[in-house]
Amino acid sequence: MIDTKNETINERVDSLLSKMTIEEKVGQMNQYNGFWDVTGPVPEEGTAKTKFEHLKKGWVGSMLNVRGTENVKEVQRIAVEETRLGIPLIIGFDVIHGYKTLSPIPLAEAASWDLEAIEKSARIAAIEASASGINWTFAPMVDISRDARWGRVMEGAGEDPYLGSKIAKARVKGFQGDDLSKNNTIAACAKHFAAYGFSESGKEYNTVDIGTSTLHNLVLPPFKAAVDSDVKTIMNSFNELNGVPVTASKYLQRDILKEKWGFNGFVISDWASINEIISWGHAENKREAAKLASTAGSDMDMEGYVYVRELAKLVEDGVIKEEILDDAVRRILRVKFELGLFDDPYKYCDEENEKQNIGNKSHHDAVLDVAKKSIVLLKNKNNLLPLKKKGQKIALIGPLADEKNSPLGSWRLGSDDNTAISVLEGMQQYKENTLVFEKGLDLVEGNTAFTQQVNINNTDRSKIKEAIAAAKNADVVVMVLGEHGFQSGEGRSRTELDLPGLQQELLEEVYKANKNIVLVLNNGRPLTIEWADANIPTIVEAWQLGSQSGNAIANVLYGDYNPSGKLPMTFPRNVGQVPIYYNYKSTGRPNKESHVFWSHYIDSENTPLYPFGHGLSYTSFEYSNFKIHGEKFSINDEIKVTVDLKNSGEYDGKEVVQLYIRDLFGSTTRPVRELKGFELVPLKKGESKTIEFKLTRKELGFFDNQGNYIVEPGKFKVFVGGSSTTKLELDFELTE
Ligand code: BGC
């Protein structure tokens, strides 16, 4: 069947391309930052004057950080009405976890394992952003990372490629919807291609040197899932990979992405990452950087001023072929056509739509729903939670307890400061208890418009005594501690993963006064809370949950929502264990010995504090009747696995049933466990259900060191349960 829609677009693209000068082609490959928000260092050329001049000449194909219908209309008008060909701009923005109404940070949302809720959250973000003139988001970030020191783990889906791939797909679908030409769907961008999450020692923008197995089995799968979901754009990254800055990597961008995977959207550089090829020591100057990046398949230059300055000359001098420009421009124009920008360049600029569709009640209800689902109950000794709703004296303590800014998290330029519901406000809704609030410690603002920096007090102990007094008088103490929303995110790597500032001291002092503590963590990454785990009876991981944060937390504390989240990233005991992850390799000396010559530390357990997939509920779940259906299987069979799940506790609840496999002997060694299936199962109190999984070639194979997907016959184990450490296991064997 002929795809008439696409054919028309391709024809329109070719016809337009044939009219374009080299300068105009280069213009399409050039993206400028707007005049307001700045999300990276601005090059010298980056003045408003240059931008306006270039816009008018048709030398700009896209802008980022322009928002609001009025502003977008203004720049779009110049592109459409004042340039020779009138090609509309594509308007990009970091819509990472919502636009004005904020969902939980992406790492938190990943903890919901609820693909429907995640898709919906992206849908709402797209509705709000598009109503504000934006038609392209720089999301989802699909970087797998095993290193909690890296500040950007808050932006991703955690450590696992299987979960990460499912979430990548849900987010792309949420942003792009079923029809990109509607005015409330926007183009998505899977980033950062590739391996940025493996920055050495978790240090931001650092070197990445990983092997082919890690690249193909861990890093690339979520990008492939995004491409298979028809993601329209891919952003490359700041890091080098095995000696080549990825912006200049032909292997990644042309060989894998565009040729092997058949990606037909376009690649945008990261902010000035084409320039950074020079600082990496891979290109001597901008001319060479432009040559390397364009040849390698970076189609658009984000705020780098390299393409606009160098590319036309490179073509005229015969150094690069005009086909390189044609290929890039075709890709860019195609996305613009698909978005319907040529039919109506102002389709995202309807002021009425902007008024009605941003920050409305239904969006707040939806982000509250996903916020509740993102909370993980790490520990609940003596069932301190859920809290009783009447007759209790509750002391609410902590520098983050009344915070209305921190819960919004990092990456939320479209939202307004101090608009989150705080935990204090959430808990005040439960009026039949007595609530006393003491901050204990202050936040220290080092805040400037862009390099937002906030620390938690590490010198002033003056408020700790009031916190202790409040705790002494309370039946239960709820402490809200962790990281401020601006202590994770881009440029916020940490060498310690403890509670910043004097929070550990505050926690220990309050504990001396009252041991009935519910510790609510707000943070953008796994933390090392070994002392808290050993001493504090109840710990709730509540991340940074966005606009409705405090309501979500209060609902969970009071049992109006039974927590169902599971960790998408391992929590280490200490920083020395990092990187730590559930899908590790056995090593040659895995077993505990009476001597020292086995794979371990002499000063720490090997095990994490909380494993990947861990999360408790107020109810309990029983697994039974775990079965593999059939005895012998060949590599092309579908293997049916079932298990019965019973809600055996006192509350209705939800369990994320997880399935892991282990391929026992491989031509390259396989991890001790790999997630290959999961289902979020709601069960009423007393109810049971049989859960079924299917294992096929897609789940049973892996990528060899040449990047080929293979399935090998041999012995396997399959595990089922409520976390990556489940003990329920069965064996099976695959033959040719
Ligand atoms: C980040 C990208 C982001 C871009 C534009 C860069 O610093 O790495 O993820 O999309 O800025 O704001």
C-alpha cells in the first residue's frame, strides 16, 4: 500500500529543498536559544542582535527556550513572514516532567512501574507545553545509569534497560500521541545519545569508556525502543565514548541510529556540544568540529554557532558534500511537515487554548495520581504507617517539610516557583490530629536565576532544640529530609550520597527524644541512609513529586493510598559501593569464603541497602504455584510462566510482579539476573490472581560484542517475585 500521507510529505520536502540555497539549508540546521531562559553557557556570538539578524536571513531553523504564545508568535512571524522561503521554526523546550503543572521527577515516576500513568503524565505535559507555543520537547531522557553520584539520574528511568525501554516507549507515546499534526501533540526527543549515564565516577560531563557489551545491552536498548516508537528526534550528548566525543561519532549516529535502526527523524546536538569537540581535543577548531559533527550525522547545532559559521564554506570548499546538508535538512523539514507547521505555523499559538489548558484541575488530579503511585515504602517496622487519623499528636520536622519549591525538582522552567503543595499543607488536610511543625534546620539559598543553588544548613544548630521539644511531645514524628530539588539534576554530581547539611545530626537528635519516627525522604537520587535503615522504624521514599507533592505524601502516610512503588535504582549502603546494580556479573569468585580471596569488601557488605525492585505495601502478598509450562524448549518457542498472587493482608493494594532470568552460561557472560517482564497487579484484600508471562527470543537473547542479537541454547533460571532479590526460582533448558 502506498503511504499517501508520507509520500506527500516527502514530495513537499523535496520540492522545498530544491529551492533552497546552501545558506538556507545551513539555517535549518541551526538552533538558537531564546532571549529569556538559558540552560547552558552562552557563546560570545550569542547576542540578541545576532539572533534577530540571522532569523531574518533565514539562518535559523529552530529556537529553544522561547515560550508563551505571544513570544512564539513573534519569532515565528519573523521566520514565516520575513524570510525568503518562509520556513516555520520548530520550537523546542525541556518539558521534562511537566510544563506548568508538574509531575514527579522522571526517576520517581519510573518507581511507579505504571506505564499507563507515565504515558498520561507525558500527555499532560504535551498538552500544556503545546498550549504555550512549544511543539518539541527535549525528553524523554532515556540514559541508563548505575551511578547515583551523577546528578542527572533524576531525569531518567533508573538502572535497568528493560524497564527503561518500556518507559521510553510510554513517554514518547504520551508526548507524540497518535497524530503529530494535532495541536496538542509535540515531537519527542530521546536523549542523550549515547552513554552519558556512564560518565566516569559519576562526575558531570566526564569521559565514558565502556565496552561493547555494556553499550549494546544496557545503553542502547531504550534508544532503540524510542526509535521503534517513532520518536521524531534524538539528542546526542556531551560525553566522549571510548575516545570519540559522541557528537562526532559516525558509528553511533550514522551506522547504528540511522542505518542499522532506520531512524528517519533528525539528531540535535546537545547545548554547544559541537564546540566541545574542540575542548575534548578531537577537533582543532570550529571548522573541523563542524565537519566532524555534520559528517557523523549531527543534523542540528544547538546554540553552538558552529554550523552557521562554518558549514556553507565547508561545502563551497568541497570539504563536505552538499548531500550531507540535504540529508539533514530533509530530516528536519519532514518533522516540521509532520507537525503541520507548514499548514499553520501558528497552530500552537492560540491564546484561548493557552488560558484553558495550562494548570487546570484535571491536570492537577492526574499529577496527584502519578505522584502517589511513585512513592516507595522502603521500611515499615511495627506498622507505624498508615497513621491513625484521629487523636494523635504528630510532630512534623525537617527543612523540607514546608517546602513549596524543592518538591518541584530540577528541570521545570515552565512552572512557577513555590507552587508545590508542601508536606505541611498536605498533612494539614487531616484535621482530627494535632499537628506541630518545626523546621529544625534552614535552607541556605545561593540562588541566582539560572545556576539555582540551594543547600541545607550545615552550621546553624539553633533550631534543633525546638525540633527535639516537639518530638518529645508527640505520638509520632514525621521527618521530611533529603535533598533540595536543586541538589540533583544537570551539573549537580555529588561525591557523598548522605543527607546533606546537618540533617543526619538532626535525625539522630530527634531520635533520642522519640523513636517513633516516619522518615519521609525527598531526593533526586538514591541516598546512603544506612544509619536510618538500622534505627528508624519507617522510611518512605517520596523523591521530588511535583506540584501535588504534599497531598500525595499525606495520602500515603494516612493510608488513603496504599503505596505500590518499587525502586528503579539500587540504594547503596555507602558511596564506595557505587556503581552498584542488581544485574551484576557473577565474577570468578562469587562465594563467601573463610579466607579473604573472594569478591568482596573488607569493610562493607556486598549487598545494597535496598535492592532494585524493592518496595513494600501496607498489605502483604503471597506468591505460590510458580510454574513453567512445558519441559523442553527450543530457542524459537514461547515459554509460558505462571504464578499465583494473593493479597493476604489487611488492605487492598497493588503489587509489581517482576520476572527475571539468568542465562547460566553464555558466549559472553550474562548477568546474575535480568528483568524480562513485570505486571502491576491490583488486588483487593483476600483476592488472588494468576499472573502469566511469556518468554520468547526477545527476552532470552542478548547482544554479542559485535552488536548482533543472539539467543543461545543452554540452561536458564527464571525468578518471580516482588523484588530483584526474590528467592522463587525455576530452571529450564533451551535447545537449538
Ligand atoms: C542538556 C540537555 C537540554 C539542553 C537544552 C543541555 O545542557 O544537557 O538535556 O535539553 O541543555 O536545555
